[in-house]
Amino acid sequence: MDKFTGILAINGDQSSLNGNLLVKSGISDPAQAISAATAYLLNNGFHNGSFIIVLGTQGSVGNVNVIIMSSALHPAADADFALGLSKAKLFPEARKKLKVEPPSKPKGNRRQKAPQ
């Protein structure tokens, strides 16, 4: 089983990841497998634009590239993603790629200049 990461795209009852249509494993009818994958994702709190980790295998249905999904994870459930966030704090280019805001600085603790 492989791990695929990226931004989830949902359009109607179809969902895709990195240009690959997502289909739910264990369902032989392709149309039902496509809508079942989207229903599974929506029922587990994912939405269009979510960062997602999909566990499954790459394949094809006819000439369409698919990921046969057995499960999906939210990024916080994956230690590799947490490591990526800590790198984003250190490297601004990684922060831009992961779309992570830098930590905010407290406003009330500024030093005042001494009068002269």
C-alpha cells in the first residue's frame, strides 16, 4: 500500500488527488466506487481544498489514472506532516509551499526606549 499526499479536489460526486481520480477499494462497479470514495471523504471531514493523505494503490480504469483508496488521513494524524510543519518554521520557502503562517509575535512585550 502506498501513501499519496496533496490537495483534495471534489467536483460533484467525484474526487481527485494530484490529477488521479479517487475510487473506494472493495467496490467493483466503477461509478459506485467513485461516488463511494467522495462520500467516505466527506463523511470523514474532508472538503474541496483539504490537504489529505490517502492510503491505497495506483491503477487505472480504462485510460483514466486512479488511486484505489483504502483510507484517508488528516495531516495531523501523520508524523511526516508534523515534521514538515516544524521545517516550515525554520525555512520560509517551505512555509510558502505548505501555506503555513509564521508564528505571531506578542505585541505587549516591546521594549520602550529610555528617555534621554
